Amino acid sequence: MGQKKHFQHPATLPALLILLAAIISLLAYGLYNYTSQTTLPKGASQSAVGLKVSQADFDLSSMEKGGLSFVYLPVDQNFAARREQVAKTKLAYGSIIEVQGEKNAAKQLSRAKRLAAGHWGGALPILLDSGQDDPSAANLTAMSKMAYSLVKSHEIMVNAPVKYKKLFPAGCKFLATSASAPSKLDYCFWRYTEKGHVAGVSGIGCKNVMYAYIGTSQQYKEKYGQLAQ
């Protein structure tokens, strides 16, 4: 009574320590592999992948080495600086206009044009994004107005389900945001993760929005430019 219990088998404690060390090693190996590889879409044979670049200043040339073929740039006060960096690379780029349904669509579009200083098109479709994957009525209305204003001079894509196709002009493309690979007949690009990582790129963390082109490598080359080597 009152005596402390000890391991009945001398090998038990060393075995547990070895098992713990093995688990820690596996976790460290998994973390190393994650941070040393670019996050790619699952369940799809992507032809090109890209990243939303929100940071104001970092080396975009490292993106190509990480396997990216394109970037999307939000049209804001840092747009011009990002675009200048993109021009020094072989990356294709597209612009993101962040739409707010409660504000005047024409004024938002005018502001975006001013911030982009005439360079907002890029090779990729201009993306109209309200921040909602299934937009409210107000956001759909604002995106629709902008799309009709832009479609004659630019290729347009909206972050909205294809079920709203009738609200947008003919030729307007749609961004998929599903967890699994989307239909190539309905969508142009796929936002396949919001927790992406790019190999060899420091300072951006592992919570990045990443996109994949839904189509073949040849189709991407014909429309938007070269793929990452």
C-alpha cells in the first residue's frame, strides 16, 4: 500500500521514447515537405497555377521558380508597384476589382481605372470579386453593371456560380471556388485553395489564395502566355 508503481518491463520506457521521437520526426518531415513544395490542386490535371498577390513589396521573380505561371493583382494603391515587378518576369497577370454592392458601381469602376493607370487589363481576364462565393443581390447587381461596362474592351470573369449566367453579358467567364475540380464547360479558372504555399518564396506565409486554369496547356499558351518551366 502507498508504494509507487514502476514499469513492469524495463524496455517499456525506452520504447515509448523511441516512438515519441519517431512521431516528432515524421511531423517535422511533413512540415518540411509542405514548406518546400508548391500547393497544387487535387483531383485535377492543372495546366497552369497562379497566386493572388496582396503584399506591397516582394520579389515576384521567385514565383516562376516556384512553378507559378501567373498572378492576380488587386487594383489598389499598390497595384502600380506590383505590376512593375511583374513586368520584369515572364508571369502573366490579371487584375482583381474588389466590388462592394452598397456603393455606386460606376464610381468603383472609375476609381479602379485611376488606380490602375491604364494597365489594369493584363493578359488574364479582369476578375470582379465581391468577397462572397455566392454573392448577395446587391453584389451581383454591381458586378453585372461593371461586366457590361468592361466586356467590349476586356475579357471579364466574375466570382459567382454559373447559375447566375443570365445576369452577365455573353462571353463573361466564371471563377470556380468548389472544393473539388469544377466542370471545364462552366468555369474558366478555379480558386482551389486559400491556404496555399509557394516553394522558394519567403515572406508570404502559407495562407495564400491560389488559382488554376481549367483547360489544357496548349489552350493556356494560346490565350495567356507561357507556362512556368
